[in-house]
Amino acid sequence: MYHTLLNSPVQYEAEMLLPTVETMVGVLYFGLFAMSFDFISGYTGYLSFGHAAFYGTGAYTVILVANGKFPLLGPETPFMLSLLVAGLLAVVVALLVGLVSFRLSGVYFAMITLGFAQVLYVFIRGWDYVARNPRDGPAVGPSHASGFEIGVPWVDQLNLAIGVLTGDEVSLLGTTLSGTTVSFYMVGLVVMICYFAMQRIIHSPFGRVMIAIRENEERAVAIGYNTYVYKLAAFCMSGFFAGIAGGLFAGFRRSASPENSFYFLVSGDALLASIIGGFGTLAGPLYGRLFDETVREFLSKSGQGGGLLPYLRLLLGEGTLSTPVVGGMTVGGLIDTLLNGHASLYVGVVFVLFVLYVPDGLLGTIRNRLGGTFADALPAKLRDGDE
């Protein structure tokens, strides 16, 4: 569909409005991280500002395994296995952080998780073992030149490699899918499995206790639940899926750095996605991340895959762009001043508007209008329409 639009009469409009396939891969793995953040923060009410620690743990684990620097696991370890190890190691980190942090609540919990994450961030930046220059972070070495494969371990026919340059190309129905497109589907497969796993947990009796803690923890304690154990277990589960997300990020990018994995602003991006998409909706943060990335790419100065700025330059033409407006400034100069490099500014404005006017987020607002989730409300609406 994407490639069809790019070869249609609306090619330039499609390039302007649609994010690139590579951007969409990033939306998927970071969307999973944002969903893991919402799993604990949206369903128990405990904001984890240090969630980047689990994301970074997953990313670094995958790269260390690929470089033969992880104990007992060599570079030949299948990616799916190293991904599982990344998630389990993130669980261990979450357990250690949670044992202390859940002694507190409210803003104190949020700040102590942030403190733990920053300690780990500073430690990783100075740990020479992970990389020659730990401030820049590790990258997959030349000994692992092929792409990381998603599928069934040790069965070549059921594996496809991911990566922009290292991903497998697939011919399907006369169409050749690029490595990036294959990565989109394979990463999406893992994200979908993780989403359904989290959804299953939330709709289980365990998940009902999580929601009870969010709504009224004192009442949950009064009826006999050990909320400390439930919160800690939910935190570890959330850490597992965050570690998987970090592993997918490292597997696709083949590198990581303290800034794009362990830094506290990574957790801030997950919070932003959750607010835009809707807290306590699980799928909402994925849509929130998609909205965020689409707006950023639409307003990008480079116009990778399109964007508003290159489209206006193409649409208006050189004659219009060179027309003086005010004080010697041309139309082209005015457009550059308003758009070039200001994507973050406009995203910030959109974020403020969401907080003020769409407090339930995109998915939360839609669910409120429908009177429930799509799965519950849509069949009811269709039955009402038939009657």
C-alpha cells in the first residue's frame, strides 16, 4: 500500500504525510517500550521515571551477546535467545529497583526510580568493558556481519534477518520487499505477541488487582491483597517487555548509546507517547508514538521521505519562494524560519494542547465516545445499526 501510494498521482502528498518505513520500525519497537511503561504506570498508577534502565539493559545485552562479551553466550547465539536473555536480565534489574522503590509511593516512587536509572546511566557511560568508548556506546562488531534473525531458532527456513542494510529481502507475489520492509513485519510480529501477552495479563485476575491498586490501594489492602507483591510482580513484567523492546532496538540499529537507551529522557518520550495515546489503554502509547513521529517527520527540516518543508518548496516554485515579503525576507526565507528545525517546538505545543483538551489521549477519547473498547463497542454499534 505504501509503495503503491508513492507511485500514484498523489506521490508528493503521500511523501509529505506518510512516515518512512524505517521510521515505522522505530515506532514499533519504541511503541512496545511505551506500552511496557503504560503497563505499570497506567494500570497501577505508579509512574516509573526510570524505565529507560530496562530498555537500555535489553539493548546492551543483545549487543554484548553478539560481540561475545556476555558470560556463557557466544556470538553465534540466535537473536531470539539473546532477546529472551535481554528481557530476563531486565527483570532482574526491575526486581532490584522495585524491592526498594515500592517502599514509597506517589512522586517519591517516581523520583527514586529516576535516581536508580541515572546511577545506571552514569555507570554505563564509564564502563570500558561494554565499548572502547563507553560514552558513544557499543556497536555490533565485524564478527557478526549478518543481520539479527527473528523466527524459530536454528531453523533457517523460519528466520528472517532485520536491519536497514543487513535485513533479508523477500520476493512475494512478484514484489520484492526490501530489508527495511521485512524488518517492519518481523519486528511487528514480536511487538504483536508482546502486546497480546500484556493484554492477557491485564484481563486476568492478576490484572484486576493491578487496576484495583490504581483505583484505591487502601481498599485492595483491606480486602486482603498483598499489594507490595502485586506491584513488584507487575514491575518485573513491565521490565521484561521493556527489555525486549530495547533488544529489538539494538537488533535493528546494531548499536546503542547511553543517551538513546539509558538516559532519563527516553522514559520521558514513553511518558509523552502514553499521554498522547492515552494512559491505561495499553495500545494507546503505540498510537501516541506514531502520532509523535509522524508530526516530527512532517515538520522535519531534511524532509526524509517527504515532509511539509520540501513539499512547499516543490509546490510554490522558485519564483514564489524568491518573492520579498517583509524587511527583505523572501517567502522561502519565511518558510525556512517558521519550519526549519522547529519540529520539537511544534510537538511541544501539540503536547500541551493534548494535556489541556484531550486529557484521555487519542485512544482513551475514542473509547469514551464509543462507550468501551473497539472489540466490545463496535459489534454493539453494528447490531444497533441493523435494528
